[in-house]
Amino acid sequence: MQDVSRRSFLKISAVGAGALALGASSATAAQNAKDVKFDEEYDIVIIGTGFAGLAAAIKASGRGKKVLVLEKMGRAGGNSVINGGNMAAPMNKFQVAQGIKDSKELFIADAVKDGLGLNHTDLLGVMFDRSNDAVDLLTSCGAEFSDKLIFESGHSVARSLQSTNGSGSGYIQPMMGKLQNDPNVTIKTRTKFDDFIVDDSGRVVGVEAREEYKFDPKLFSDDLENKSGEKKSYKAKDGVLLASGGYGRDLWYRQIQDPRVVPSIDSTNHPGSSAGAMLAANRIGAFTLLTSWIQFLPYCSPDEKGFGAAVNFTNHCCNTYGLTVDPKTGKRFMDEHAGRKIKADACFKVIAESEKNDNYPVNVCDSQAVAARNPVYTSRPLEAGVVKKFNTLEELAKAYNLPLEPFLKTVADYNSYVKAGKDPEFGKVVDKLDGIDVSKPPFYASRTMPKVHHTMGGLEINTKAQVISSLTHEPIPGLWAAGEVTGGVHGASRLGTYAILDCMVFGMIAGETIGA
Amino acid sequence: MQDVSRRSFLKISAVGAGALALGASSATAAQNAKDVKFDEEYDIVIIGTGFAGLAAAIKASGRGKKVLVLEKMGRAGGNSVINGGNMAAPMNKFQVAQGIKDSKELFIADAVKDGLGLNHTDLLGVMFDRSNDAVDLLTSCGAEFSDKLIFESGHSVARSLQSTNGSGSGYIQPMMGKLQNDPNVTIKTRTKFDDFIVDDSGRVVGVEAREEYKFDPKLFSDDLENKSGEKKSYKAKDGVLLASGGYGRDLWYRQIQDPRVVPSIDSTNHPGSSAGAMLAANRIGAFTLLTSWIQFLPYCSPDEKGFGAAVNFTNHCCNTYGLTVDPKTGKRFMDEHAGRKIKADACFKVIAESEKNDNYPVNVCDSQAVAARNPVYTSRPLEAGVVKKFNTLEELAKAYNLPLEPFLKTVADYNSYVKAGKDPEFGKVVDKLDGIDVSKPPFYASRTMPKVHHTMGGLEINTKAQVISSLTHEPIPGLWAAGEVTGGVHGASRLGTYAILDCMVFGMIAGETIGA
């Protein structure tokens, strides 16, 4: 199977190769500035309109910089606008007011545990230090946070903020609103970054792009095959920020990095999440790390495509306050509050118990759990039909074909663990769940199928968001990067809610320092 | 600690940065052929004199090609000349004669198990198919194999050949002998590859290098800081093969890829094993995978530096036929015949049981095990003092400070498992060890400290050893790569003895096809 898939790639990818190679200045190098007549000039060019790109644009404009922001898709926001909107924010005002003890050491240690020690801890330290600056930036744009802190899986303490609308759009829309009225900032959607423009010293001085680009989700590799749009060259007098995101939907690159991720595997990502921009940086001296670590989100539903509506419910109502069972046995099989890699691996094992690979785990919680979280976490997937509501556990068991007696015993045992404040089976932190168990009807349930979510791999940067050169071991002049296109901060597996802070902080830093 | 180390890098690496950047054609791109006056012309230029480079040179010369082979060190052979000389060779004549059933499926499945499913199985399939061609090439140069097959850890069957002298030099010396008398082939040692030379179409047409180069092991990054030698340009009319090896001794690059690998951690590699040449390929459109997977060899001794003399003894006498105990408890703690990652992880855990991080596991075997393997596996480390010989198990226990009664019980239990053909504790394949247990004096022992050995990361190649471009998703014209500088074949963790076959096969393929 795997070999067949790889070969079918090569066949498909051969189609567009020749033409694009000719289109570039050479098949290996970025365009040299000597050969370029720039169409437009800016101080700073930013590639990508996710959290990192927009945070950078706001900060740069605040310093009077003339900023161009490029977005290849028709709408702004990338994956940032379709995620759950939960942001780790250690030392935020709610956490302090609620007397929850957090620290830089704990914030880093939590990440390193799930990241298997591969984390670049200096970057995590900067995220901790700038946490409240990121919150302030979002607040200044009009973003609203709930005072109910998220106690995210894999974290030792509750430290994550949730947007009141239960989505990353609760941050992207306010930032876009601010930028759209900003005379210093030009945002071009449907404009595809193709390559960097460098001068003789190797400094990045601009980018080549195509306006009127039409992304085509039917192509195997849009980066390679799509030739739409009109070529433009933009000068970036002070520098370029690459904030182009990860490669969760790059069917070509992701399977090279991890052959198990065959093209048919679904992803939470928007269809444009590809490696092309990151690889262009590679060709001017940047280099990647951790690219074979591709994270699966263990909260997704097999009953809907892509990110879907069930994620926040499964994660925050069920995995935090409820339990997850194997439908074959009716029994728990993992610490529901563990990090993503541990849970995704455990879920895949259960799913594979059926010949058709469809023995999807069932997540269960009760009305207390639903009431403890943002109401939209449950109302939205209920409406979409991917979460179901039951008056009794018996009805729930029947609907998911769970063996009744073992399931009822599992719930009774779990409730006794919550009462005792100790889970002898899987070590879940049941003493930190405010006594919420699975006992008060109505009951709610969802099913789990992990999907490709976050790609750990990316470019090596320093704590100033400067991209490091493999030739000089120093920053590449004129080039910054922030967010999922970088690698290292999260190690082998990212903790939930750390991504938004990562993007916001290194985006802000780039916006504060490019051309300073 | 870790942060301090990373910062100290930056300081050190700043020293040489400016000068080298100016020396290159630009800070980001390879030299363009238009700007080059070539000093010498060849059909094929090969970078590296390990198994891959030499196999390629022999095959290319056999087709009448004029070949230049570059080696930055003073002696040829890289890591190939200092390893254990054991080569997986499925379907070799001894295996067939001994009636051992092997197959392509089994050969691939063994690798994928230790490689955690990250292997590029199409490459493994080619290795299987060309196994006897690699053996024939070595034999034709005069290499000699023992008829005692190696049953390497992590393998399901015995399939690996050993050189009669117990070292990779048993293959490198015959190949070098053949090449030194070959009028088609020029070998330049102390000649450091710096960068590729490409033409306007992106085709690799030559290399820049420095003759009279003096490698300096005292430098933190020789690639960055060493400015010795005289610049030369060599034309490669048909193409260039990159066979420059891994980055096990690149203190800068390896810690970026895995921050736990701090500079003080020892390696089995020769001091010149660095990432520089691989990263130069990155800058002309190649790209890497699996770079954060750095393998530790769980057979090394804390009582000597580098690869040392103990490896073959610990691996083939003790881990295959004997047992390994935790000196604190006198008990076994792992399947001694498991793959390298499983064992290295287990050993690190035991080592960390003491405050000083020096609770090194003790490997034990008896005279039967020593007699079953190449005698030099034991005589050489005995002479070096890193393996010790004892008349009784009591003496052995005393020498390593093992708690006597638990240790004697462990040995008695183990011997009963061998007799019963089943290891109920760790599942070792004791039924496949010809009845050899730990009972016949004298007894032998060594200590274990895993060292950085093989770097899984490298360039993406296809089954023809062509390097794939991130821009075209097609081969980069004029560029081939083979051996440890490539990534994918071994997945997350390489099985023992698969490396030599990997290097030989893809080196041969490049030598057969460049300019064909």
C-alpha cells in the first residue's frame, strides 16, 4: 500500500514539474534582486494571515512601518480562524485571581514532558515571559476572553484562556478588524508567495508572488501544480516575516516525513496548509528540524470532515470531566487528561481492533461537565449531529453499541475515583476536576478519530524570531519566521493551547523588531 | 543547562561566520558555473570515501568514467573503516546453505519495527534485491567473510555477514586497494568539499573544495570555523555523488535537532562526521527528513572513548548469547536482543539510577558465547582492558559490585529460560541461540554507556539514489546521494548491520547510473 502511494505521487507530481522549474529564476536559487523590477515597495512583507502574521502586522504598523500581508487563500486566518480558540496564557489575570500557582519552570516542564525532551526550551521561556503581552494585544483589538480557565490535557494547572465564541475566529476577527482600518497595512488575499528575492550579500530584500491566485483543492500538490495568477515582485526594505503555517494538508511532503500518513488520512487543517513556503526558505539557507513529527488531534470525530464541531466538546467536556471507552469492551483504556501523542496512540490502537479499522472510542460526559464549559462547545456539535444527548446511560450504551454491564461498571468505578480523588487505573488528575463526575443526566457522547493537526517540524529560529542560516550559523539577514512554520518550541508533540501563544509571541517579536 | 549550552554555541559560532559568508559566492546560493574557471575536469565527483563513495567509484570506473573522490580527513574510510564490519546480506550463500528462511517481507518488517513505521520501504526493498550484488562487489575486491552468520539484535533471522578481521576496514581496505591502482580514479584526501556549482538550469555541474585542508578537532564547528586549504573547482560532467556520511559529531547541528544531545555526549563517530555537506545540498533544493532521530549505540563502553573495542563483544557475545544486568539490583531489565532504540532507552534509565549518572549496566557471557563468534571480538577488548575475564560468577560479581545472590539467581533463571526455549520475563529469542547459556567458565563482562552512533536524518532520495528537489518534486539534475547523508530508509531507528548494505547498494546504484 505504502509503496503504491509513494509511486502514485511521483506520477502525479511529474505533471507540473517542468513548467514551474522554468518559471523560477533557476531551479535551485531564489531570484537575485539585480534581476528584479519591483512592482510595489513596503518596509515589511508578511506571508500569512494567521495569529503570527496578524500580530506582527499590528506591532509593525504601531511603529509606523508600511506593511504588506500576503494570503494565498480567499479568506484570511488560515488554521488560526478554524481552531478552538484556546490559548495558554500563564500568569493571566484570571489565573492569578483564582490563586492558581504557575511558573516558568512548570510551563516549560509540561511542554517538555509531551515533547519528549526535544523542545527548544529557550523559546518556551520567551513565550512564558510575553504571555500577558499577547493577551493585551488581543484585548486591545477587542477580543473577549471567558473567565473560565481551561485546564487543558497534559497541563499541570489551569492556565489557558478561551475566546468567548469558542473559536480562534474570536481573535482573528478583531485583529483583522483593526488592520483593515489601518492605513499602514495592505492585506492581499488570493496572493501566493512563490519565492524570496535576495541581494548579492544573501540578504532577503523582497518576495515574488502571484496575485489573483486561485487555490485548487483538487490538485495533489497545489504548490507544485497550480500556475494561476499574475506574477508580482514586492520589495521589503526592512525584512520579510514567514508566518505561513504548517504542512498538515501537504499530501506530498507529509508522507515523505512520515510514510504512515497516507493521502487518505483526514486533517483538521484548512486545505492550503502546505510546505512550499518553508521549503523556499530552505533554499536560501534556512534549515528544518523535527519534520517527521506530525501530530494527530485525539478529539476529532469520524462523523464529520476536517476540524469539525466536536473538538472542544470532546476535549474539554469529555476528556477533562468525563471518560472515554473502547466500544468493544465498554472499558476505559487511557488517561483522558494525558497529552495528545499518548492519547492519539491509544485511540489508534483501539480503532484498529476492528477489521474495518472503525472501532472508534466513545467519549462520555454529563450535564455538570457541559455546564462547566463554554455552552457553544456542546450546542454547536449537537446541532451538527456529531454529539448526542441521552436521558440515561442505558440509552447512550445502546446508541453506541456498548456492552451495557461493563460500561455501567466503568462509569461507577470512575465516579468512585473522582470521589476518592485518585484514579488507580490510569492516573488521571481526578482530584483537580472540582468533583465533577459522570452522574447527572442528561448524558452526552461523541466518537473519536484522530486527524493530522499540527506539524512539529519547521525552520530553526532564535529567540528573536530570526531564521538561522546553515551556512553562517547566524540569522539570515532580512528573514524572520513565527508560528507553525518554525520548529523546536513544541518538541515531538505540542501541548494543547500552546500554539496560539507561540504564534502570537513570536509574531509580536518580529513585528516589534524587523527594521528596528 | 541546556539553555546555557545553546547560548554558548552562538557565542562560539559567531567567530567564524562573517569570513566564510564572504568567501561563498553569496551567503545563500551555490556558485554559478558561469562565474567559475574549473581547475580540473572529471566525469563524476564523489564526496566521501566510506562504503557508499568507494562502491560508487568502483562501479563508475568499471564503466570507463573518470572519477574524482574527495575526502576531507587525512585517511580514507570515514566511519566505515572504524565500525564492526557486520553487513546485513539477506539471501547470502551461507544463509541459503544453512537453510535459514529469509524474505523481502521479513527483511522490511524487521526494519519497520525498530524504525517505528517511519521507514521508506521502497528503499529497503532495493537493498534486499541488491544484497548479493553488494557481497559480490566486496568479494571481487578481495574482502573476506566468515561463514558464521551474525544473528543481530532486532532481526528475526541470522542474515548478517562479518568481515574476517572484525572491522569495516575489512571492506574499506580491499576497495581502496583496488581503487588506488585504478587509472580512472583520483582520490584526494585532506580535500574538503565546500559547495556545489550549478548552471542556470539548476543542474549540478561541479563542486568547490579546498585542497591541503587540515581538519581541526578542537574547533566547535570545523565546517564553520576552519579556513585552511587552497580553493579548487572541479567539473563533474555527468554528476556528483554526495556520500559524506552523518552528523554524529556535529556538536552544533545535532543539538539543534535533539537538545538532549549536549556537546559533552560521546559518539562512536570519527571527529569529522558533520552536517555541512548535507546542508549545502539543502541550499540547492534538496531537503531533509527525520533529522531529529539520532541513534545511540547500546554496546559502547564508558571505559574507553569513541567507538572503542568493546562493541562487537557486548553486542554479539553478551547481548546475543548472554545477559545484561542492572548493577544496583543484579537483575536483567530488558530484552538483550531487542533493537537499538529499545535497549539504549532501557540502559539510559538504569544509568540514571545513580546520582552521578554512572550506574552502567553490566554485560555478561561465558566461554561458549566467545567461541561462537569471531575470536577478535573478545581478544581485542580484553587487551584494551574494557572486557574482563573471570573464573567464576562470584569473582565477576565482586569486580562489578553486583549483589551476589540476586545476580546468581538471575543467571540461573536465565539459563532455565534458555533450556525451556522461552524467556517469560522479556521475551528474548532464547530458542534461537543454539542452546548457549551462561554456565561454562571462564566468564566475560563489559559495561555499557550508549553513544551517538547513526543519524537517521538526511536527504530525500528515490530508489535510483537521485536527490529530490523541493521545488520540482523531481530529481535535482546532476545530484545523487547515498549512505548516512540520506534519510528515510531506516526510519526512526536503524537496525544493526543494515547500514553497510544501505551504503553499498545505493553507492553501487549511483556508480552504475550517473551519466549512463
